[in-house]
Amino acid sequence: MTTISEEQELQLLTVPEAQAMLKIGRTRLYALLADGQLESVRIGTSVRIPLASIRQFITDLRADDKE
């Protein structure tokens, strides 16, 4: 069994935390997850969004704006 370090755990956001960071609603967040624009991991029945995935999503949005 692999253990998650405290630092790695801090890099996993709950759905409400990810919503707050992106300033979007729950439905939109789940749509982004379903479309593969954001990654998620499951811990039991809980959904967590890696902070790195959110950062990459924002970077991709900014790159799209420049095109």
C-alpha cells in the first residue's frame, strides 16, 4: 500500500475548494472533469482534484486566449 505524504495531500483539493479556486459552479466543475479538461482521483467515495491539474487547466486557457 502506498501512503500519501502530508505535502501530497495538501495538493489534492475537494470539489468545493476547486470550485472556489476557479470561481465556477459545481455543475461546470463536473463537466470539466467529464470532458477530461481536469483530472480527478478518488479516495474511497471522495473526489479530489490535483492542484497541478487546475494549474495546467489555467495555463491552457491562457494559451488558448493568445492564439
